[in-house]
Amino acid sequence: MTKPLRLGIAGLGTVGVGVLRIVRKQSALLTARTGRAIVISAVSARNRDKDRGVPITGYDWEDNPVELATRDDVDVFVELMGGADGPAKAATEAALKAGKDVVTANKAMLAVHGQALAELAEGAGRVIRYEAAVAGGIPVIKSLMEGLAGNEITRVMGVMNGTCNYILTRMQSSGLSYDEVFEEANKLGYLEADPNLDVGGIDAGHKLSILASIAFGTRVAFDAMELEGIGRITIEDIRQAADMGYRIKLLGVSRMTGRGLEQRMSPCLVPCASPLGQLEGGTNMVVIEGDSVGQIVLRGAGAGEGPTASAVMADVCDIARGLRLPVFGQPAAGLKQATPAVSATPAAFYLRMALQDKPGALAKVAAVLGQNGISINRMRQYDHDETTAPVLIVTHRCVRADLDRAIGAMAETGVVEGEPVALRIEEV
Amino acid sequence: MTKPLRLGIAGLGTVGVGVLRIVRKQSALLTARTGRAIVISAVSARNRDKDRGVPITGYDWEDNPVELATRDDVDVFVELMGGADGPAKAATEAALKAGKDVVTANKAMLAVHGQALAELAEGAGRVIRYEAAVAGGIPVIKSLMEGLAGNEITRVMGVMNGTCNYILTRMQSSGLSYDEVFEEANKLGYLEADPNLDVGGIDAGHKLSILASIAFGTRVAFDAMELEGIGRITIEDIRQAADMGYRIKLLGVSRMTGRGLEQRMSPCLVPCASPLGQLEGGTNMVVIEGDSVGQIVLRGAGAGEGPTASAVMADVCDIARGLRLPVFGQPAAGLKQATPAVSATPAAFYLRMALQDKPGALAKVAAVLGQNGISINRMRQYDHDETTAPVLIVTHRCVRADLDRAIGAMAETGVVEGEPVALRIEEV
């Protein structure tokens, strides 16, 4: 029997407690599967005395996660504090420099500092594993990096923020407004301290940028992502989309094109009969397409104690079993700096706007679309009591840049109130 | 750069040709990902001169797969011939004894000889990898063995025979009879040379027995599987199930219970709104449930050149990257011999029978069910022109053994014609 694998765990929130529970409850199983004992040497968190429902008296305590990360009796530093910078980054760097492997659930840190951390890890002969950083319990990093390693990846898509999917599906089922459901989610504790991380698409964007790096062999480039949150989606959009056979999802899509790397996290329409369209509540789904495999769909809980801790433990087991890979699947030094490409893959778009209720208004809008090469597939104007008329247009396939130019030109017609909402209809 | 990984490929059917294509087309990608070149030293097949659409003149030829498997210039023997015994087994054994790693797509060989082959491999310090043996391109072996290694697995389920799912969904969409769709599938080349491998559930049963071994740490026990094919499913069953909100799927279910290991491959009813219920055509789906992760659903193409070759190449890449594990995830010598347990997890059942059209017949059947502790949730008798009346019963949750006893007793009433069809309604 190989000697035990000794963990140092920093961060004892929901996920950290879940990891403690698995290590305690499943020790026999973990040993049978990995051939060695998995033990916890020490832990660290902000508050030592908080009741977490699981005893921590059996482990050494460190106030400072950097001290924890560099202890002689720690083989693997398990970083569950979160945050792109600050203690998480400092302790991760200290651990790698001290020759420890790192397991983390920290998508923000990897999305922002992934390249530098990977170079540091690989220079020190250490690994960083982060299955828990993307899509909770779904083994998506492993599936993409290892299970589909024989494929040229053609597209990676995903619904990877459970809070946004909860809000959108709850609007659909309840008929409540965005603001009402947002408040409800807030009361249920579903939102991050900074809600814009969720509803602004940042959290999901972090995840997508990590997947894109693995899929396309490029340096993580979160700052090049096109980001659009769900804050402008109205109950009317949800209803209209449903009426046409679609659901609205905060969908991440990344593909490598001749022009460069497309990375987009935005509300999109997807067919309600598709696996993505059928995804309800907080569940996550990742769709990976490869030249040989076709389409693989992975679905599971994207957050929560058990699922996220399951992913952390998968990484710990891999390390215990001696399964070691470069951080992004190939040596960080060889990852290419991708040229960011604005989405130019043609698609149909859903377009909602408020038209001034006066003769010729609709004709002006239609003319502007035509002048910009956008042809109309469907158009509806609704009955209304106000001075502006709600108008909904579904375009034929077009390029987003052309549509944006048309939307810009609409402002000059003087008949459109406010900013139109344009949502891509993603072909899934 | 590490030295090249040299493959010897035996079997140049659909999958073998797919592997050749990936190795030729994606050599730069494979090298970037694994850190070494992946090359083919030699190939073997029944017919050297067949036009396969891809040249094989660049590789040495062996008539005898055993010779291929033991060549000095082969590091990994890729077995794509199929068949539980015969050349596939002989060459696999020879390869392991000669110190080669093995990659195979051969579910029958692993289901029947998995334990002995695993012991042989591990004794020789070699690996056998078989991602392609279960659910085609879906990385299910890797997800279960590695990605969910921190979980006590509570249930593994799957629709893993695309031909059966094609037949059942085609009956649903076309209204054609089983025999008609069977003939159609035969003409389309969807059926194995021995169709019972497909429609008898044997092929899918092989796959489930492999998943059960990994999930529960037990020796593969295909011979202990409860097997039932789809041959008795009528278009009327499909329609009645649909009418109640269900789809009929050839569904494999395995769980470890206090009584022992349940392994069952049989036609079941699943809710049409569930991911399993929505699975159309030849697509496969595996559902894995663990104590921490909850439910993970994996979906993708279960067969075909590209998807199956993708899985073979995932295994080849793992070996090239030095990722090595015991054949079933933990040392074969330590795998327990599971006690086979007849399915005794309670479920509701769908029951169809032909009643003689005479007074009191229905009462007799209902009485027999009650005497055996089976209570009725719904019952319908249909309008008919024949001397027997079609009757459909949905039971409340009960144990299969009780139902079987009731079905036995029905025969003695003298009012039931032929053998009733009983299908489990699986809670998914």
C-alpha cells in the first residue's frame, strides 16, 4: 500500500464541509479505489468556531491559508476559498512553490490567472486540478480533456449558472417578472454577494473560458469573452419565445473559427424540445461537439455541497492514483494566444422593440433592416394600450455585426423607443 | 519529447477504419495533447484487399492477430475484431503476456472473460482499456471510474443499444408493428448478424455488467443478469404507454442492495418528459447516481465509426499520457464476487393480457392480483372484435416476485389467453 495522501483544506463553506464529509464517510471506498488512504492533515477558514455540522477538531488548524498550503504534512492543497485574487491566489502560489499539488473549485482564479498558475505549476512539476470549477458535479473537465482527446473540438456550449437558469425557468413557470423572481432567488440565497457575477453572466463566462482553453489548446482568455447578462429579459420575451417553440437560456458558446476564437455568454433562444431547452431549474448542462464523436451532452447538478465536493474528490482521487496531466491538457508554455473573434457565425435572431404608435413606423424599421441585409422571417405587432407598440421580429440567418448596425440605424429613424433586445437563436 | 506510441490494430471494420482516420488526420493534435507521436506499426483483418476508403499500405500487415499483438514494434494492441472468444481473446491474452497494453471495444469479451483478463493484465503490469465497449462515444467508463470516484454509486441505468431504441422509437413515430420495424432495421443494416444480441438485450446486458463491476467494485457477472428482450412489445403497448405519459425503453438498471447486486436489462416504462424518455433513435444515454453527486446524465451516439473510434482514441491517449488504472478501477484480485439478487426494488408495473370474453373473467384476474398483494392503480379493458379482450393494468408499487406469482396464478384461472406482458415502470 502506498503511503496516505494528505490534504490541507482551505475554506470550510458549503463545498469544504462536503469534502470533509466524503473523506470521513467514504474512507474505505476511497482507499479501495485509489490504493491508499486519503487523510486530512489540517484545515483553514475565516472562523474556527462556527458550527459546520461536522467536527473539525481532529485536524490541525491554520489561521493563514498560506501556512496551511506549505505545511510539511500536506501533499495536496485543496483551495475552496474562492475569489480570483487575495488569499486564494497567494496560497495556491505558495503551495505550488512548496511542491504541493493543488485542487481548486475556483473558476474566477483560473479564468483570470490560469495561464500564470499553470506555468508555475508545470515549472514545479505539480498539477492543478479544477473539476469543481465548472458545472459542479458533472465530470466535464475530464470528459473534454481526456474522454474526447481524440477529437478536434468544434463547439463547446453550456448552461453553467444554475441561478440564471432558475430565474429564467421560474419566470416561465410562474409568469412573474424578472425583478420579482430575482428578489425571490435573493431571498432563497441563490445569488452571489455580488449578483452581477450570476445574472451578468460573469460566473458562467469564467467557466466557459476555462472550457475553451482546454477545447482549443489556447490560453484562457476571459477578458476576450462577449458577455451579456439576463437582466433585460422580460416575461414577454419568455412568453413570445415559448409561443414559437423556444426557451431562453443563458448559454455559453465557444468555437474556433478561421477568424479566431469565438467565446460568447449571452441569453439565447434554443428549441424547447432540445436537451438544453428542457433543462429546468438549477441543473447544468454542457454540450461538447467533436469532429469524430458528434455531440455529447452532460447533465447534472451545477452547484451544492454534494455535487461540488464530488468533483473535488474526483481530482483528489486522480492525484492519489497518480493520474497527472498538464493543467489545461497540454503544456501551458505551448498554449497559443488565441485571436479573439467577435461572433460572426450566422444565426437567426429574435428582436424585440417598442415602436412609436404612428403611421409608417413599422415600415421604417423594416426598411432599415433590409438596407442592412437583414431579412425578416416573422414579424408580429401586438395589441397595446400605450403610446408605444411592442414589435417582435425573427430574422433569417444573419451575422450579428449586420444586425447591430441595423439596430444602430433604427435609433436614427426616431420611431423606436429605447434599446431593442436582440437574442440569438442558437442552433443546437 | 517521449518516444512514439506504436499501435497494432486488429480488425478493420467500421471502428478500425475510424481509428485509422483519426490517427492519420489528427496526428498533430494528438501529439500536442499527449506529448508524443501516435503511430500505427501494423494492422490485421480478415481480408487484406478490401477497399476500406483509407489506405493501409503504409502499415505492416499480419494475417494472424496473435502475431500482430506480440510484435516488437507494437506498444498497444488495439482489438477491434469482436466476439467473446476466438481470435479476439487469444490475441488479447497474447498481447498482455508479451507486455503490451490493450485497448478494445469488445463488450462481449469483457462481460464474459473480464475478470480473468484483468487478472492477467494486472499480473503483467499492463492495462486493458475499453471506453468504446460501452455507449460508443460517451466517456462513460471514465466518468464512472474516475470522474465520480468520490461517490458511493447508488444506481447505474442506461439505454445502451441503439438498435432497440431505434425500433421502439420508430414504432412510436410510425405506428408500424414490431415485426415491420424489425425488418426495416434489418434492411438498414442496424442489426447484428445474430439479431438476438440486439433485440434480446444481450449486447446491452454485456455493457451493463461492465458498468456494474466498476460502480460496485464487484467481478463482472453477466451470467447473473436478468435479461429480457423487446420482442414481445406490441404497437399497442407503445400506444398505451404513451397515452399514460410514458415511453418504452430497453433499460438497464443496476444497484447494490442489502440482498446483493441487482442487474436487469429489460423493457421498462419511463416518463416521456424525463431525459431517458426523450431519447430518440440510435442515441445512447447513461444515468449514474451517486450519494454525493446526485444524478449525472450522459448522452451521445452509441455506435458508428466516428463516435466509437473517438472512444478508442481516448484510451490510446490515456496510455500515451501515462494515465494508468486497474482494469475495473481497483485491483482485480480485490473485486468481490457479488451475490446476485433478483430485482426486489418495488416499482409500479404495466401489465397487459388477453382475457377470454366471458362474464366474471376480469373479476377473477383482479382477485388473483389482490390475493398476491398486488393492488391496482389503473385498469382498462378495450373495445374489441375478437374472442379475447385486451386488458391493461397499472399496479401500485409492488415487488416483481409477487407479481410473477400472481401471473402464474392467473394461468390457473383459465380466463387468461397466453402469457401476460409485465413491464416495470422505472422511477427515473
